[in-house]
Amino acid sequence: MRPDVAVFCHYDRAGLVRPDTLRFLGELQAAGFSVVVVSNSGLKQPDVLSSVADHVLTRRNIGLDFCAWRMAMRRLGLPRTGTRRILLVNDSVYGPLVPLAPLLARMDPDQADLWGMTDSEELGWHLQSYFLLAGPALIHSDLWRRFWRGVVPLPLKRWMIARYEIGLSRLVTKAGFQARALFPYAARVADGAVRNPALGAWRELLAAGFPFLKRELLRDNPTQEPDLALWRELVAPDRVAEIERDLARF
């Protein structure tokens, strides 16, 4: 196991692994991470991950990504003595749409103990949990151990978000650790009108070099973005075709 470990939560009702997910995992490996995939749905073709994952685990879809991450870290004894950083990621985004390694290099553990790609003011400030990079001081702390011991399945997704996604950022900052977003909310939406930038500020984020598009945004458009169809003009044509093939499954 390398000093940097990425724990990737996968879910697909058909047990498939998307092409962009394979690229995502490959870029993490190329950036120096050991890659652990934990699937909440099972895998129709598990061998497809053999070249991009060091460990593949499967479980029932109970407790969403936080319980998947907890199970994987417990099963593999993470963090180990030599573990430097743990990256928690999931497949709720399409991408990376731009190279990931330069962005990971900017997430300096000397500048923040917990990095996210984006933060949000929705229900209180927090780093959004689809991409969280925790540094050495945090992952080897009692706070980190206590937090993950307390992660249990809750009956509603919004309860999981409130207690664990929002709760982790609150615990970390309250304890004096530094938490920081690479693409901060305030810099994207100065007037405060948009509370979830991954949905409502997607164009500004892409223009700033953000590497993802949320699947929920393109599939459901929950915030009723009027110009959402323009995403096709901002993404490389081969990626547009790939994303549209996946969206067609819904």
C-alpha cells in the first residue's frame, strides 16, 4: 500500500463501471495513489478494474458512501503507520474532464488538513464529500478515529448528509484543523444566491478549471438551471458522447 490511498465508492444499478470512472481511477494511480474500490452494487465485470485498482471490495448499498468508506478503511486497516493521505471519492460526478494530477498537487497538506474540490453553504458551510483529501495530521488523530467509529447507516440520505458530510467539516474546523476547498464557494458565487455550487455554478466552475460535472445536475437538473444544455459546448466532444450514452440509461 502506498503512502497515499484513494478509497473510491462505486454504485451502479446494473453493476457496470463507466469509462470515465476507469479513467478517474487510472489518473489517481498515475498520481501516486493506491486505489481501493468499494462497490455498493456489486460488479457485473469485476475484471475491468484489474488494471486501475489495487483492491476491490463489494457490499450492500446500506449507508451510502460514508459507510462504504468506513468498511474499506476498517477492512484494510487504514490509516496504516506509513499512510500519508487518504482520498475519499465517489462516482457521483462525470470526469475528470481535465487532468487531475495538477489539481491534486495544489492540495498541499501543509496548507490544509482536509481538502475538498468545492464547498457549500447549504445547511451550513462544509466541504462537499464527493472528493475529500485528508492529510497526515488529521488521519492519524483521535478525532478521525472517533468520527469513523461513529459512522452508522441512517434511514434517510439527508440525515447521512447532515451528520457525516456536514458534520465532518464542522468537527474538523472546531478541533482547530484547517479545511479548504480548491474551488471555494465564495469565489464562484459572490452574491450568495446559489447555495450548492456543484449544481448552480457549474459554468463558472468549469471555466475555472474544475474537473467534474455532477451526474445529478445533468440527469435531474434539480435546481432548474435554464442554460444547462450549454454543457455540451464546454466539454470535449468525445466526453459529451460518453456522458450522453450514460444519461440515456436513465
